Amino acid sequence: MHYQGILIGAATFLLIGSFHVVVIRCEYYFGKGIWPLFAVVGAGALIGSLFIAHTVLSILIAVFGITCLWTIKELFEQEQRVAKGWFPKNPKREAKKNAADRTQSKDPAVFRTAGSSLIDGGTGGWPAAAAAGPGAWRGARSPPPPGCAGCHRKRHWRSWQ
């Protein structure tokens, strides 16, 4: 019996499935700037697969290499998904980015809290924040939208900001 085809198919399925999670996590913690690592690892795996005599192992390493290279494309697309609000932004990365922008700008409006504007008095448009004062929602999650039964899903992160 030849079991190599089933083994290769199952391993390919697991590799591709696991790299969906890798793309989400890498974009969340590192952003798209980590793509050169995937390029080097992917190219190394493809070159390495050329020198492996065992057929099944060579195929699996080549699939790993191609998956790493495909991950580069997915990282850039994941950034767009985050921008659309389909996935949450990493607030720590945003804070570092905003702090760097603030140090380079001399405009006093840059120092306003995230989500605030001159129209709503700096509260971001939330009545509870207006009662608590400017900046009350800084660093906190946005409240769930009206009609939400408290599901607390991450999809609500960007829906109200």
C-alpha cells in the first residue's frame, strides 16, 4: 500500500491551516514588517528541499517553504482586514506608533485622545465618557453596539470607534 499521498495531503492541510493562525498572530504582534523573515525561511526551505533524498520529507519541506512565501501575501492582506475592522488592532503597537507620531509633531491637536474631536468636546461621542470627562475611554474597549446581547466579540472593537 502507498500511504505517501495521504500523508502529504494531511500534512499540507495541517500546514496551511496552522499558518492561518500564524498570519493573524504575526500581524497582531509584529505587523507586516516581519515579512522578510518569512521570505528567508521560505526560500531556505525550498532550497533545502532540493537536497533531501527522502521524497516525502522533501515534498513536505517544499510545501512548508511555499506556505511561508504565501504568508507574505497574507500578511499584507491581513493588515487591510485589520484596517477594515474585521480583526482587532494591537493597542500596544498603536500606542507606540502614536507616541512616535506625537514626538515628531508640534501641533497641539495631535495630543488629543484617540477618537476625540473638537465637535464632541473630546469625548469621542460616547455619553458615558462625556459624563466622566475627556479621555475616559482611553485604553479601554469600546462598548458593544445597541442590540448586542453582550457577546463581547472582538468584531465590536472597531465598530464604534
